[in-house]
Amino acid sequence: MPSLVHPAPDRSRTMRSQQVLTAYLFVLPAIVFFLIFLVYPLVRGLAMSLQDYQIAAPEKPFVGLENYRKLFDDPDFSASLLATFKFTAMFVPAVILVALGLAVMLNMIRRGAALYRAIYFAPVMTAGVAVALIWRYVMHPSLGSANLLLESVGLPPLNWFVDAATAMPSLVLVSVWQSMGLQTILFLAGLQGIPQHFYDAAKIDGAGQWQSFRYVTLPLLQHTTLFVTVTTIISSFQVFTLAFLFGRDGGPGKSLLVMVLYIQHTIMGRGNAGYAAAMAFVLFAIIMLFTLAQLALLRARWEY
């Protein structure tokens, strides 16, 4: 006679399935957001880069890699690429050195530390338009306080954004002032995460402040330095707002015609979205190569 007793359902398996389903439901909005606002624009942009995509034209014929081939014959693209590399080469080491120095000083402050952090971080929260207006007045060739300061110490005045030779260093100076607060906070967090007993051991061994900084702080700060370097280089390749506000047409001698600004000129001025998309993917490839190279060369090996 067959048994009338049915096996009890696997309650643990049922509960696990319900938990997995619940987890997927919570993650679903993020997945949808990722697909709509990241994956779809990426795929759509790649398709546009392979077309003669004129915004005003009814037909968008497929041209393959023709847009990418044109980049090699475009002097403005070469100028924008050179301007972007110049900005990155000057901006990244400058902002990292300034931010690290400020972080070390802020780490030694005990009273009013939160106030000083807020002061240094304030430019990061300031709109680019406001920053440009302030510094345009400060760097005015004849009325600006910057030239008045130079003259007061016996130095000749500068034309700042008027002269092609000084336009890019001026852009770097303003960009460092606006961006250094974020890197400072990141370095400060890294400094505060280093255990004090490392410094105590170095002091017992007779190390001074400089030796402690060189042999304790810098090695144990490599994780933070790697993150700051990677993110700063990525942001430097994407510089746009200040370059646009200080040199709407690329600045004197196209010295401020960085890649994102040239992409904006191409799509808004010429209506050539396909060519602009090709430049955007070239910029994406450059950023990816630099990021991978940094992760390979600057990977921190110090653990504590």
C-alpha cells in the first residue's frame, strides 16, 4: 500500500529562493538605470560614430571607420589632443602635490580642523560659471589683483588668458584652485587611516619628521595616491567648463581647445554628431589606456 504521507517541502530552499528574488527586485532599479543611461548611450554612440550622422540631414548613411580615419587628417583634432595632454601633464602633478601638502598640514591641526576643511573644500562646490567670473576679474590684465600682486613684488604683469603662452598655465592654476579640495579630503582620510604606532616606531629608531614622511607616510599612502591619481587623470582628460568659459572659441591660438571642447564645437556648431562620437570614443580609449597603465604601474604593495 503506497504511503499517504507526502514529503515536507524544503523550507530552507523556498526561503532562499524568496531572498534571491527579493534581492533581484531591490537591484532591478539600478540595473534598469545602468542599461538606460550607460549601456544604451554607449552602444548608440558607437553606432553614430560609424555613420555620417548629420543632425539636420534626414539620412544617416553607414560609413564604417571613415570618421576615425578623418581624425588623422584633422589639424584641429591634433591641436585639441595636444592641448588636453598639456593640461593633464601640468594639472595632475600640481593638484596632487598641493593637495598632499594641504592634507599634511590639516592633519596636524587639532582646533578648528572642520572649519579649515570646509574652507578648502568650498571651491569644489562652487559652480564653474562663478569660478570663471571671479578669476576673470582677478586675472584681468590691467585691473586684476593678480597683476597688482606681481607688480608689488617687482615682477612683470601677465596677460593670463589673453596670451597663448600663458592661457594654458592660467587654466591649470584656476583648475587646481577649484579641484584641490576634493583631493585634499581624500589624502586627509588616507593620512588619518595610518596607525600611530608606525610613527612611534620610527621615532624610536631616530627618524625625523622628513624621514617619517618619506619612509612611513608615503609608502602607506600608496592606496590613496593611486586612487587620487587615477581619478584626477580621468577628470583632467574631461576638462570642459573652465576651458569653455575662458576660451569659448579655443582661446588664443587654440591653446585652450581641449578635446571635450572640440567635441562640443563639432556637434553644436557643425551638427556633425557622427564625427563627434568618433572623437568621444577615441577619448574614452585614451582614458582607459591611461587608467590600466596606472593600475599596473602604481599598484600599491604595502599592507598594514
